[in-house]
Amino acid sequence: MLEQYPKDVKLAYKQFPLGNHKFARPAALASMAAQEQGKFWQLHDLIFANYNKLSDEKIRGLAEQAGLDMKQFDQDLEKNKLRYARQIQDDMREGQGNGVRGTPSIFINGKLLKQRSLQGFKAMIDKELAKK
């Protein structure tokens, strides 16, 4: 959708680690540290591909696989722990206020996307663009 609507669509990612997943919060923190090195999406994709195999060791291994400088990664996690935690808390509060119950949840102009197919995305985007 970003390629099809380069001037009209932007992506905003919010953290929403699920409480029933023991490693969701550590994974969220790791992805935020990866962002410091410009590698959020690389680590994000690896984490989601391995969501059912996560452990502290696995997250570190995925960070290495994503090409992160591990010394910098560790420093960023330690130095920014409180800032990351506040951001996660703010994102979760916003999500809960908007009715998010699970992940991924997708919103287009503040409206929850219910038909999560390419056709559903396109139909909802076209509908919102027609309102302009």
C-alpha cells in the first residue's frame, strides 16, 4: 500500500506487547534499541517470524542476525530502558483507548481495518481518499 499510495499513505507503528506472551515486552524493547541503529524493521520481521520460539537468548541471536552492533545494542537497551518503557506504556494506553485487543491491529485514519486482505486495505484507503 505504501508503494501504491506513496503520497497518501504513511505507516505509524505502535508497540503493544501482549501480556500473555512472556517475551513480548523484551522483544518490543529490543526492537526499540534496534531502531537506534536504523534496523527496527529488520529485527521486527525476525521477531515476528520467530514469535513462538522467543527467549532472551533467541532475541539476542535475532539482533545479531539483523546486523546490529551488539555492544551498541546493549548500551542502548540499558541507557534508554525508562524511555522505551514509557513509550510502550503510552502506545498501549493509546491502543487500549482505540479498542486494540490483539496484534497486529491496523487502523486507517483512526478506523479499525476489519477486512485484512490487500483488497480490504485498498477499499478502505480508496474510501478515505474519496472523502478528501
